[in-house]
Amino acid sequence: MAGRGRPRSFDRSVALGRAMETFWRRGYEATSMSDLTAAMGINSPSLYAAFGSKEKLFREAVELYAATEGAPITRALAEEPTAYDAVAAVLYVNARAYTDRERPTGCMIVLAATNTGDDVARDYLAGWRRSGVEQLRERLDRGVREGELPPDADTAGIAEFYTAVLQGMSVQARDGARREDVERIAQRALAAWEAVTGAGLQSSGSSTGAMSS
């Protein structure tokens, strides 16, 4: 039966990417179905047939954002030699990404459903943000195991602090802050590393040098 239907006349992955940018720029609640169909170049029946509903489309768009825009962050947390370098990479990579004027500014996962009456969309993104905190905490826990951070370091609190910095950077970028302004926030947050973590600075210097170029 599935083979009898008319084939789709659009590229689903391209349409999803356009939907992602629309939700990213306008937010979940402010994005109408007409906004989506216009951006995706399809009609409403095709959208529903391919994606099911606005909510399901939004979820797929967020997953695409995490897989693409989030990939450099995942690599930094896995590959940077120290926890400091990993946090520095996350801050500076995001400072650049948030202020890229060729795309919507800020972070979709921070901004797309923070001020909405739709509990489902808001809770969905809150779950993604909690996952980001946990991912960062796990990298800090590795720093404890490797002796970079003290055994009693509050890795959950440290992760929450730097996540709050990232979220603030996202809002600043959406409000029009320049890359150098957002990078300055990152620089000052890193200057607080020893006070926040209770550890001495043990950076290899690889990330900060690369990010400031």
C-alpha cells in the first residue's frame, strides 16, 4: 500500500533544514503553519504527510539542530585534553556560532520556546538543556578522575554555572551583540575558572589560542 501513493516532490532533508531555521529564528509559538510551508516550499497536506504535525516537525528540527550545530561541542568535550580546554572550546565555539549573521543568532535550544504558553515545546527544550548540563558535568567528572579538578569539586554546580554563561551569551547574541562582545563574556567566565572550580589553571593552551585567532 505504501508504494501506491504519489512520490514526494520535495527533498525532506532540505525542507527539515528550512523548518529548523524558521523555528530557530521565530520560536515555536510564533511560527505559524503558513510560515513553515512558505519556508519549506511545500503545502500543508505535504507537511502533515511527511512530518505529522507542527509539534513533531519541531522535535525533528531540534534533533537536527543538536546533531549539526551541536557537533563541534560534542567533539570539544570528547577530544580536548583538559576540562579547562573543553569548557574554553565550548564557550568560544558558541560565541562564534551565536553571532554568525548568516544564520539565526543565538541558540535554538535556549531561545525557541522559552517564552511560550505551549508546555510541550517548553518542556521538550528544557529536557535538551538539562542534557547539555549533564554532558558538561560528565566532562568535569573526568577532570576530577584525571586529577585536574579537586576530588570534592562540585561538578554539577560548575556545569550549571558555565551553562548559565552560555545561555546569557545566546540572549546577548540574539539582542545584537557582536562576536567580540560575546567572546569577551567567554573570556571573563574563563578567568573565573580557578575560583569556580577550586583548581589551578592546567590548560595545554591549545583551545584558547585557537579560539582567539
